[in-house]
Amino acid sequence: MKSVIATYEINQPSLEDYNAKYVRMPCNTKIKEALFDIISTPKNINEAIIFTTSTGSSPIAYYENKIQDALDSGSIPSLNSHEKQFVGSVTCMVMENNGWKKTGRKQRFSKGIFKSAEIYVKK
């Protein structure tokens, strides 16, 4: 069996990029900074893209597990509605910066942190 290394580039947004684009939903609290760090790490961006590609589900379904781990460990407290919206806007920036676009369709969740999330497709 032959081993092959596959690589590709991931665009990781900076906090400054985010705050410039989403002026009405700034990253202005410690909780939001922690959420931004969870969502925007290269490993999590890569795995969210792989998850979305393989399942067709919203990347929020992947990020929810990471956020739940942070909640369970006490790293962050439970999220309010603004923080949940913030997760969606950071996810949108991550996906759009990596060649994905919104479909205008929502995925509904029956349990968990989020009630619904945008579905993305590769451009």
C-alpha cells in the first residue's frame, strides 16, 4: 500500500477581519472570543469542511460538539441568543472564506444548543 499526503489551504479569519465584516455582531466579550477561537482554529475549520462535505449537514452540527465540550468542561458558560447568533456569523465567515456559499435553507435540530443553522454548498 502506498501512502499519499494530501494537502490543501484553509483560510483562517482573524478577529479583526470578523469585526470589520460583522460590525453589528462584534466579538466584544470573553465568551465570544472563546467561541471565535473554537470555530476558527485550522483543525476545526478543516474538520467542519470535511463534515459538511461528507454529510451535507450544516457545519454548526460539527461545531456544536466542540462548543458542548467547552460548556461541559466549564470553559464557557451557557450561551444566550446573541452568542448563538454570533456562532452562526463566525461560521458563515469561515465557510465563505473557504469557498462555500449559503443555500438559503436551514437545517433544524430537535435537541442540543442550536435550533436551526444555515446549510452551505461548495461554490
